[in-house]
Amino acid sequence: MNEIIEQIKQLKAEKSAIILAHNYQAVEIQEAADYRGDSLQLSILAKEAKADIIVFCGVRFMAETAAILNPGARVLLPVADAGCPMADMITAEQLREFKAQHPGAVVICYVNSSVEVKAESDICCTSSNAVKIVNSIPKHTPILFVPDQNLGTWAAKQTGRNVIVWDGYCPVHHWGLTLRHLNEVKAKYPGYKLLAHPECRYEVLELADMVMSTSGMMNYVAEHDEVILATENAMVDYLKYKYPDKKIEALSTAAICQNMKKTGIEDLLLALQKEQHLIEVEPQIAARAVACLDRMLELSR
Ligand code: 13P
Ligand code: SF4
């Protein structure tokens, strides 16, 4: 392991590369990375990076976002088929039909979407700014929200806005973190604060103490103890590794994103050695998708 880490360090320096890792990556990947974060933080870091190569340890939509925000860097996704099932739940064609059914509506797309869907959308959002983005839309303008029904519903309830949501969802949060888990775990750990990711169903979110992005959870745990996390399990692994004396429980230890788990330390090394797998986006699509992302980044300052 140490030898692999040494090789990674050497290649990074030789090739002027940086490694970004999402908070759901395995502990060893997060430790090998230069920066960790949630989707919004990593988008900003990618945009501002001065490196020639950005190795993105996460899933495809994240690497695509980095590639279009920083066209001067070559963005590599270590495992080519690390995708996001929720992002695949709507195509650009389906979004065009959805828009045709609701003329005059503004389209907000969750960053967990393909670059083609972003190109068809007006403004992007992430789990940490969805409420703010919904609030930024003029009061009487109808809003379409794709693809996550749960984040869209959560943002609608928080803002009191009428939001028409697409019926996509994250299988890990939607099916893997349920009311049954919540009742069992809350009974087992009375007094613990429940932090939930807004990709969970509304029935879970309304019983949570706080709803936040993955980095929101990281920051909260840095300052507090006795928490239950309703999100992908790698967060629990990483936080337990970082704070071995804190009491951190998972709402369900079975809530695992198989796509986030595809990247191992050897894949990261190979990505740097072979400069694989390069993310390429058609320039016309990229230009439209960047406009959608930039509107979000402008509001997130
Ligand atoms: P965050 O932006 O909160 O890190 O969420 C990304 C994600 O894919 C959650 O499933
Ligand atoms: Fe996609 Fe869910 Fe995995 Fe996040 S946890 S990358 S939303 S499948």
C-alpha cells in the first residue's frame, strides 16, 4: 500500500495532477486525495484548479462537471463505468418532452444528471444549495425539478413553492434508508442527532434533526458527538476513522453505493500512469451545460 501511495505522489508531481475525492469514496482514496468534498465543493475546486490533470475519484457526472468547468485541465475518471443510477433516470429527450408539457417553466437540474440534461436545464443545484436555488426563481414562475423527486420535494416544502418533480431517485437513499430503519435506530440510540441527506424520502427527512449535504455532515461531526447518519455508508466509515472516539452510527449499514465503491487505490494509480479515462464532452453541449452550472455558482458565492 505504502509503495502505491508513493508512486501516486510521484506521478502527481511529475504530471502536475491533483486528486479530488467525493466524501463517499473509500477511506484510502480520501486519504490519497488532495481535496475531499461534496458535489458543490468539488465543482468549485475543479473550476479553480491550476493543475494539468484532475483525477476525479467519484462518479461520471462529477467528473463531467469538473471537465466542463475547467476546460484547461484533462479530467480523468479512474473507473470508466462508475456512474450514478439516478443521473440515468432522465435523458435529454425526456427532459425536452417534460418541458414541452410545461411551457414557461424554469428547469432546475440536480447536479446528479448527465451533461446533456444540464445543457437542457436553466440552472443547476446540489444538495447543499437546492433550497436557495428554488428561492431564486421569481415567485410565480413554475418550476420543473429533475431528476431527484426527493430533493425536489424537500426544496418545495422548505420554500413553499410549487415544484413539479421528475420521478427519479437515488436507489441507495430511496430504498435503503427507510422509516423502518429510522424507527429501529432511533429507539436503539436515544438522544443521538439524526442527520439525513436530502436524497432520502420526505417521510425520513421530516423526522430528521437536520438535513444536509455530505460535507454538512462532515462539518457537523467535527464539532459534535452522538450522531446517526442517514446517507451512504462510506461517510460513516470515514468519520469513524477520523474520529475513533466519537459515537457515530449508520441509519443502515447496507446503504452502499456500488458505483462509488468501484474505485480502488490501484485504479487511481493506473489512472495517473495511463492517463485514463479521459472525460470528453462535445463543445456545444459543454457550453450550454456550463451556463447552467455557472448560474448556480454565481448564486452560491
Ligand atoms: P453531496 O453533494 O451531498 O455530496 O451528494 C452527492 C451524492 O451523490 C449523494 O448521493
Ligand atoms: Fe448516485 Fe445515489 Fe450513488 Fe449518490 S449515492 S452517486 S445519488 S447512486
